[in-house]
Amino acid sequence: MASLESNFLGIKSPNPFWLASAPPTDKKVNVLRAFEAGWGGVVWKTLGSQVKNVSSRYSSVNFGSKRMMGLNNIELISDRPLDLNLKEIKECIKLFPDRAMVVSLMADNDRKSWHELIKKVEDTGAHGLELNFGCPHGMTERGMGAAVGQDPEIACMVVEWVMEAATIPVITKLTPNVHSVVPTGRSVVKAGTNGLSLINTIQSVTGIDLDTFVPNPYVAGKSVFGGYCGPAVKPIALKMLTTIAQDEVTNKVPISGIGGVSTWKDAVEFMLLGASNVQVCTAAMNHGFRIVEDMIEGLNNWMDEKGFNTLNDFIGKSVEKITHWEDLDINYHHIAKINQDKCIHCGLCYIACEDASHQSINLEYGKPYNTYTVKEQECVGCNLCKLVCPVNDCITMEEHRVAPEYLNWIEFQQRGLPLNDH
Amino acid sequence: MIQSNRLTKEQYTVNFSDIHPPFETADAALVEANRCLFCYDAPCTKSCPTGIDVPKFIKQIATENIKGSAHTIFSSNIMGAGCSKVCPVEKLCEGSCVFNLMEEEPIPIAKLQRYSTEKAMEKNWQLFRRNEPTGKKVAVVGAGPAGLSCAHVLSRAGVDVTIYEKEAKGGGLMTYGIAAYKVTPQFCEDEVNYILGIGGIEVRYNQELGKDISLTQLKKDYDAVYLAMGVGIARKLDIPGEKLEGVVDAIQFIYDIRSNGFSSVPVGDKVAVIGMGMTAIDAATQAKRLGASEVTLVYRRTEAEKPCTDVELDIAKLDGCEIIWLAAPLKVKGSNGKVKQLVCSKMKLGEPDASGRRSPVDTGETFAMEVDMVIKAAGQVPYEKLVKKYKLDNKNGKLVLKDKATTNIKGVFAGGDAVNGGKEVVDAVQAGKDGAKAILEFLKLC
């Protein structure tokens, strides 16, 4: 049986599943329940200057029958007394010494405040620090959170202050509310951060009440942009993670992957793209801490099936698979094939291809069931039909190479090969 | 013994409560609406005789555009509310739902259709507006599904319509000929009123063609006439004993249940129902639900040839009705003028007949059933005398059309059961639409 043991900057945890800095990790009662459920570690909800929260705080996006495909929040950092948080952190560490305890920090924007806060937190026995440079609401107006993460120079300065005082590993959490996460990532790595984590939440408006015209979440007739998270942001997070995992400066430090991780499969994907572990929040907010049970079992079974003994056997395995467009093999071609035995005649492939792709599916009228077949000469292999098909493996893509050898766009141009042939 | 008032009020209420209850909540409807795949050129739509755009109306439920959903349904089928309760969807839309091909439960299309249309009726959303008056007048004979459907399309086009109905209520067999646990008389009345809500349609009740009104006069008074009088008389068995007290016609039996109230309808203790169509099932199940202790359906062919659907047969079975296949009634024996026995011939299957079904052949053997009531549900016959009197082309009384709606008499159109001999409500609604289209073309209004 594979080992799920994780070692992130020397912070050990029985599995790579940490709870992200958020409401599920804001007090002892939650954190103990999380540890009892099996979570490998937590990042305690951000400590810093005193704040006051508003009501309401969350809103979400549903898709079809699925609730909370995306969640946004306008909650601030911890609004509990600092001393109480520190006391509870210490107690949790004592009760679960084998779990990772990282504390998220966002001090006022001066060296002294950071140094004082770090000292107090280190006194609890915490294993690491995570710098919250990502919170996109409330704190930015005071020059904190994303206001730091969005400016590589300020971020660099704060990390330098932190590194002067910190004696335990420091992870810097990046905001996605930038054109690219790489500049800030490079800047903080150069300033000495030991690791990176990403992404924080994405600024968003989840929807508007069509009767009151007030966007969500509602606060006395008004709203503000909230930080978006949950399954909907996973693809964006994976992209940003990849850019950090591929950059020669930022890929020198371990990365903790965050952004819509809900299942063991999601976790594997983050890890394949370079994350050493993952942090979870929305899925726990949706279903409770119990989701970690399947995450552990699923990852274990998958690793056994693949023959991976440790997490390091597969971390980063897919990073090099994401390349530049001009390096793609133009001679690769595949064509959709519809399995007539599996086809349920819903016509979704046909109408998608007809209206939105390359008119490559033939409709033979039948009552009540039409027959759909692929016009192989027309099919560009775009995948759209396969994506809309409701039956698994009914539409498969069959390889029909244009030529056996690898040919990229640059060489294609050099050879003066014909364009517009499809 | 045949008697009324066999059960308590509570028992009648339970026995005749809605067999297909609606969604309890909007959320329940949403779950099912969201399951719909939104098929293209959808098999469900193609399997609906009125061609309702099913994926569209279901999508509209999912987007909470219920008004739009109801409009989509009623645009194709103005009796979409009633059809959602009485259509044999298992052989139409739901029967062809692609989920069946995945061995999954089909989308509950009828239930979703009921969800939207019931809301529209409840809130009296009038979703259609009449065009400018054209000054044209059309007479419609019969306020059943075909007549109402035709009248509604004509009214939308700006034609003034007068419907002549021989009964005291509209709705036709929907109102008078369908099991009360499928549609209540109140619902039928509400549905007729909702349809008439568009305006421009006057219904004159208790006006029977050939008795109170004549085709000649209608032709004179109106720009066109649409005949949708349906079928009337129950097919006779032509066997000895048919006149005995206790031999009743299924349509009359159902009519009485719907018109007079459950407790006042007499029913036997041991009842034989002859036939295996939808009406036979409705008669048998309701006889049982009125308190008969034994109800037996007698059919001269086998289950493979039965006209009713499996779902309908299951209702009868679940109600505790017995079924005897391959039995043809030979005679009804009586005592003191009352039914005592039904004697049947045992049949076997022979060669396929004109309908393509293997026809029953008498084996010469007989058997007798002790019954005190015989309900005849062997189909209805058209108004043969009437149509012959008016020299309308017909085949055994069923009107013969030149196309989908035109009779041999200029300006006279027809559709529904009077033409097809008796099909589903949804078929009659489509016939009404075809009739209206032909009339509008005849009047040069389209």
C-alpha cells in the first residue's frame, strides 16, 4: 500500500490534504473536528489586525441541479481576539502532534507589526507560516492582502521583513487577481520565501437578485466584489499553478496547490502539475470535513493502481506536458467516431457540430430516432461532439495522423506547407 | 346484485384521487427538468401527435420561465393541461425518451407538462392574443378536443367561432369518457373555460346536429363548418341477452360516474368488462373502485394484441381486476330479466387480419362466468346515419377526407374521432389544428 505521507518544507503530515486558511480553520472546535476526520493539516485562518465582519458574507453560483459550483465570500480575516486564537492553536498542536499546523498571517503594513506577530505565533509551536497576500476584499483598502500580492515590490519588501524574524518555514500565498502570478512569485522567492501557495480567491460577482436588482451577497441593499472559489475556479488555478511550476525561479520552492480541490482526483491533478500538497476549503464548506475520507482512500487506491509508493513519485509529472502552442505536433489528427450501439440519438453532437463547429456530423432522419454519423473528411477533431455527448465512451476520437513524423508550426512555415486545407 | 352507494365517502375519495399526482414542490420539478438532456430534433417531440417542443418547455421550467414553458406547450396543444393527465405517454413522448435507451427512467414529461400548464390555468395566464377581426364566422360541431383545438386556432386568427355542443358541458370525451382518477370533472370544466378565455368563441350547449341544428343551415349561416362530433354509440355485441338489465355501455357508465357522483352510480358485485382498450380499462378499474368485489376483463385476443398500454393494464391489475385472454362473449344469460351469467367462446389466434394483428378463431369450446353486470367496451361506432343523411363521404360512418381535414362538401371540414373512429385526445387536438389550417386556407386568411 502506498504511503500518503507528506513532507512540505519539513512540515510533516500523514496525508497531503490540508484545510486552507478560511472559516473551517478559524477555531479550535473546527480544527479538532477536522483532525478527527483525518485531515493532514490546517492553515489557521489569517491572524492580523482587528476587524469587524458584515452580514451576509457568502453567495454562490449553481449550475443545473448542482449547488455551489462556485462560491464567493466577503468575509475578512479572523475577527476573534488574537490571544484566544494563539491559545487554541497551541492546544490543537498538543492534541494532534502528527498534523501540520500552519498559521496564516496578515500584519499591518510595517516591519514591527510583522515581527511582533511572527514572534507570538512561533511561540505557539506552529510548524509554518503562510503570508496572506491574496485576500481580495476589505483588507486591500487598508493596503493589505491582495494589495501586497498585486505589487511585486511591496510583496518583496514584506517577505524580507518576515524572513528577518521567522525561524519556521514561510509560505507566501499568491493572489490570482493579477495578469500573471509569476512576477510576484519570483519577487517573493528572491526575497527568501521558503514556499508558495496558490491561488487565493478571484474577485467576482456571482449574480444579481432580479427582483431587488442588488447583486450577491446582499448587505443592506448593497454588495461588493467577493472572492470566488470552488470547483468553478479549478481550471484557472491549475493554469496559474503550471506557470509557477514551469518558471525557473519560482519552481525552486515547493508549492501548495489551492483552488477548487474537491476530490482526490482534483488533488492528483494539482500534484501532477507541481503542487506538493493541496489545500481545500469550499468542498469542506459544502459537505463538511468527512470528504477527506474518500480523498485519502481514492488517492491511495489510485497510487496503488499506478504503482506509486510515495507522493514524490508523481508530483510534477505533468508539468512538462504543457508546452507552447508552436511546439504542438501539427501532423497529429484525430476524428470522432460515434458508436452506434451506444448512441441514444439525442442529437446533441449533431447540433453542436452543425451550429458551432465544422458541420461534420450527418443526420439521417428517423422517427423517432435519427442516426448520426461523422463525415470523416470534414471532421477537424475538435472534441466538441465528444464533450457534449451524455453517454460515456459513445464518441471516441480515433487517431488518423496526417503524416508519421512530428511537425511543429515553425517548421511547417519553413517548409511552406499549404494553409487553409481544412 | 347491482347497487349504488357501496362505499363510504372517504373510500370514494381515496379510490378516485389523482392517480398521477403533481410535483409537490418547485424544487422537485427542477430536479427532473434539469435531468432533461435537451435533445435536438427530439424523439419525444416527434412522438407527440401535436409535436410539442418538449425539450424547450422543459428547459423553460429549468430557467424558471414557467409562462414561456406553458406558452410552448399550448402553442402546439391547447389541451396540453388535460393531455398531461390522460395521454398514454408510455407509448408517446416518454416512451421514446432517450433515457430509455440508457436503461434509465425517462424524463417525467407529462408531470412536467402538468407543472407548467396547471400554473398557467391557476393564474389564468392568457398567453395568446387574437388577431384583428377578419369578419369571418365558422361553426364548429362538438366542443371536444378536436372542436376546441380548431376553434382556438381560428379565434387566434381573428375568426369568430360558434361551437354547437350536444351535451351540457364542453370537453367531449375528456369530460365524459375518461376515468375520474385521471381527470376530475372540475378540471375539465376549468380547462374548457381556460381555452375559451381567449374570446371570440361562443359555445351553444345542448345543440345536437341533426336534431337541433342542421348542416344545411350551418353552411348557410357560416363561412365554413368544422365537424368534430366524435363517435357516439357503443358498439353492439350482437349476442343474445344484450338487452338484459345489467348490461351497460362503458361510455355511459363512465359518463354517469363523471356526471352524477360516485355514490349514485350502480355497480354489480361481479362485473365482466368486454374489451381491452383504454375505455375498457377505465370502466373496469372504476367498477372496482366503486366497490365491485370481482371485476374481470374479457378480451378475444391475447396480451400481445391488446390496444391498451402496459401501464394501463397494470393499473387494472393493481386494482385487482382479473383478465381472461382469448375469450369472446357468446351470450348473456339472465334470470328475471337480470344478468346472471356471461358465456364466452374460447378462442385461439389465427392469421393476421387487416390491422396486422392475428385474429381470434373460435375453438368451439365455451365457458360461463357468474356475473351480475356486463360492461361493454368493445369500441364506439360513428354517427353513420347522420353523415349519410348529409351525404358526407364515409366508410361505415367514419368520415372520409380528401386531405387532412377537407370533406367532400365545399366549406365543410372535419376531424377527430368522427374521422379516425376513436383515438387519443392528443390526436384529436392535432386534427383540430389541421382543420383550422385548412379552413384558414379556404377563407384565404393564410
